Amino acid sequence: MRKKKKQKKSLHPPGGELLSAMQVPSDLAFSEPVVTFYGGREVQIENYRRILEYNACRLCVLTQYGRLLLVGEGIRIVSYSGEEMRVEGRIDQVTFQ
């Protein structure tokens, strides 16, 4: 009896190998969330889907891969569009759920 070869599981969705070979960044190719911190007082979130919860202590946004939760004090959304938002305040905790 012949053994079947195990195929390697790809980390990329279908077509991802081609995009990877073309050196297209994954955040652009697959709308992966990008979270950029500027110290502990400012955060830029890219490629989010929608805001689930927002108050001065918590911000929860839905991304393609789950929820992103920011916890702190004086949290406020300074600017946002359909693709990115800038948040200011004291950020004490960041969690992907």
C-alpha cells in the first residue's frame, strides 16, 4: 500500500502564493488588520470592518480575524474612514479576541 504525501498547509488563502511571489504585502492582499502604536497615547488601526463598542474606556472593533479591544482612559476616535482610524488616549491594554 502506498502512503499519501502530506501536503503542506499554506499560510496564505488561495492565490496567496502568487501574491507572495509578487511581493504584495499581506495587509494589502488579504485586508489583514494593521495596528500601529505611537507611544502609549496614539494608535492607528487599518483594515477594520466596523466599530462594535466605543466609550472613553474601551474601543472594540471587528477585523477580518476577530475583535481588537483597546482598554484605557480618555479613549477617543480622532479620525476614521472605512479603512482606517486614529485613536488617542491612554492605552493600557490591547487584546485580539
